[in-house]
Amino acid sequence: MVFQEYVPTVTEQTARVGRLDLALHEQGHTWRLYPVVEARQAVRGGQCTVAGTTVAALGALTRFEPPRQLLHDLGLTPAEYSSGGRRQQGSLTKTGNPHARRALVAGAWAYRYPATGSRHLQRRLEKRPAALQAISWKAQVRLCKRYRHLMAKGTKAHPVVVAMARALRALMWAMAKHMAVTPQA
């Protein structure tokens, strides 16, 4: 009986997400930061929703100089406890923008699968410049390999995915620098 009550709820929420996603696609074309969103979609795990969220939350990525400041703005830096000569790192600080951090981590889960040229990614890449396509493929191969390496060492999945999110942040910054797209947030 409880299961039968949950089925319509899940169906309604799935339809709602579909409607919101469609509205985001339609409205996004008029946004002045849309070129940045398009560039972000060239990366695996960078679907329109993830790309739009990170760009809306962070604005112009090239304003972070050096790019390590972007890590602090996302809360993807480990806490540090130090006294005298002893230095110990703790969990993530989680300061900064939680929406962008959540979107990056959600996109980073895509790297747990082997590097391939999926149909969806190919469709997103075909409209991008060759330089962005090369950056995207190089990053995909490197991050998928790194994910497998860290998992083989015995690291738990969530810390590995956060490491992938940190790498995605660096990739986003490099792509923004490459494009020289620096619209104001």
C-alpha cells in the first residue's frame, strides 16, 4: 500500500524535473553567460543543469587569480589543524557556495565510468571549437584514469569523487582562460 502511494509522487517529481529542465534550456539561450555554460557542457558530467548551476553560482571564473582561490570559494579545501611543527588535514571546509559545490560533485560522478565518446557528449561537443574538444577528451581520459587509480588504492568513493570535482574546477578555470570569456557575474 505504501509503495502504491509513492509511485504517483515519484512520477510527478520526475515530470516536474523534466519541465524545469526544459524551461532552463529555453531560457538559457537569452542569458549573457550562456557562452560560458556552453563551454562548460563540453566536459563529461557537464550537462546543461550542472553547467548552468556552476556558472550562475560562480560567475566569471577568470576573476580568481590564482585558480586555487576558486577552491576556497567552493569549499573544496580541506580544513587544517596545525600546532608547532605538526600539521593535520581534516574534512572539507564546505565554506563558500553550496550550490556550485553540489553541482560540481554531481558532475564528477560521471568519471567513475571508463573514458568513452558517448552519444550525448558527442552531440554537445560537435558545436564546440576543436581546442575545447581536445581539452575535454584529454581531461576525460586523465580523470577517469585517476578515479580508477584512487579506487584501486582503496580510497572510498566519495573522497575520490570530491577529488574529481576539484580537478573539474581546475578544468573549468582553464577552459575559461582559454576562451578568454570573462563576463561579470
